[in-house]
Amino acid sequence: MLIGEVARRSGVSARMLRHYESLGLVRPSGRTGTGYREYSGEDIRRIFHIESLRTLGLSLREIGRALGDPGFQPSALVADLIRQTRERIAVETELLTRLCRIDAAEPAGWEEVLHTVSFLQALGSKNADARQRAALAPVDSVPAPVDALVEAVLSETEPNVAGALRWALARSGGGGTALLAEGLDSPVAAVRQRAVQALAEMPDGEASARLRDALAHPDAVVRGYAALALGTRGLADTVPTLIDMIVEGRNDTDAADALSVLAGDIATAERIAMGVVGRLGHEDTGAPARVRLTQALADIPGPTASRALVELSRDDDRAVALTAAYLRQLREGR
């Protein structure tokens, strides 16, 4: 079969077939009387083999090795191709994400494009100071890509930078809440904590709704941060979680402060006092937890809290009794 017919049937151009021949990948088995290349059936099969290996991403040199060595083991080469392909996909995915973020910013000109690129580079810097400066940069006419901010918030490990990023996200003017809510379902505990902390600082009503849902989250840390945020906003449904936090000694001072805010409502104050008294009398509540619960009654007004302090001042646990007696004196002196 002559080269033109081979090119037509195989889809490989005559120029490429000559290139293969120059590299020694395939050689026509014969020549016609007039000197034209003539390919056998075996030559054509080899051409198809070459094309098949090219679809896997092999270079022509690697193809030559594979076809020229009968003892060649493909496993190492295929594994290397898999690694290279994954690296290439990661690079292309990162580029696609960056382009989409620039597009979402709707830049009006190249100056705004370059501003967004500079911001994204600073946000992804390995230098914590650079990341913090990016988060604290003045807001101008070019909005910061919200999804980039959320990604940074969920991955930041430096406390100061994390605080700056949460602040930047809260002032971004919208969006981000749904993405942060997705972070609550992360398999990584630290990511879940960052997500709920950021939600607690978001000013919109949707964030409050997400935090209310988080009160039933299986992660106690997530429940705790949600309860602290909502408790200071006056949501009485947080009372059981806040009391749990005091018992467990987890952010117990903040939890007690949130309860004191809620206690501004008389009915809620009684509910808090009854909840604290109930936990004080529970047989599983240890001595340190009973002291913390007693201290939590300090800023809870109403008759239930007052009666509880009277009884606790005679408690068998001296630490509880002394704490209750001291709190009684403070209440009577007001």
C-alpha cells in the first residue's frame, strides 16, 4: 500500500509518516519499481499501535522504547504518565479557578484584571503577613472574589490572619454564606470550626439561619460556636447548648456571658436557672462542673436562681458552698 493510501486509511498525514520513518518508528517494508514507499499490513498495524500509544500521552521517544523492546514493562511508564497527568490536571484546574474568579469580578479593564490577579496571588502567598495585608486592604471598586476569600478562611491556620480574613469576608457585601455552610460538613474538624466561626461574624440573616441549623450539628465544637453567636443575639434556643458548654468546661466563660445576655428576658432567665439547677443535681456532673454552674448563676436574675444560691451555700462541696455564699452577698448588695 502506498503512502497516500496509508495516510487516507490511518488518518496520519504523509508528512507525519515520513517523520515516523526518520525517527525509526516505522519503516515501509518495500519500495515500488519507481521508488515509492510501500507499506505492508504489519507496517500499518504498527502505525495504529503508535497512534494508540500517542493517545495515552507518550512521547515518540517513549513509544519507540515501548515498541522496540520485547521485554519492556509498561507498568512503570504508565504509573509515571498517571502522575504527570494528575499534575497537569491540578495546574489546569488552578488556572481555571483563577480565571473564573477574575471573570466573576467583572473587570472593566486590564487594570482591574491585574488588581484581582495581585489580590489572589497575595491571598495564596506562603507569607502570613502578605495574606493578612491582602485581607485588610481597603475596599475599592474591584470586589474581592468571595469564593477565594471563603477558601482562604477555611484553610488559614494563623490566628491573626484568620481573623483578618473573616473580617474581609464579612465586609465583602454578600455571598459566601452558602459556601461556609458547606464547610460545616467537612470531614476535617479544623475546617468545620473555621466555617462556623466565620458564619458567626457574617452580618446577614442567612448566616443566622445557618447557625440555627448548626445547633443540631453532631460536632460539639460547631454547636458551641453557633450557640455563642446566637445567644448573644438573643436566641433562647441556645440555652441547653450553652449550659452543656459550662458543664464540659469548653468556652465556659463565654457561654456564661451569653447566658447573662439571654437572662435580660425574665422568662428566659427562669428557664436558664432551672436548667442550671437541673444540671447541678445530676449525678454525672463532677465537682469542677458544679462550681462552674454555680458561678454561671451570678448574672441570672429571678427567684429560681436566688433560691438555688441559698441552697448551694449549704452544699457539701466546700468550693460550691463558698462560691454560692459569695454570689449571694453580691446579689444582696445590689
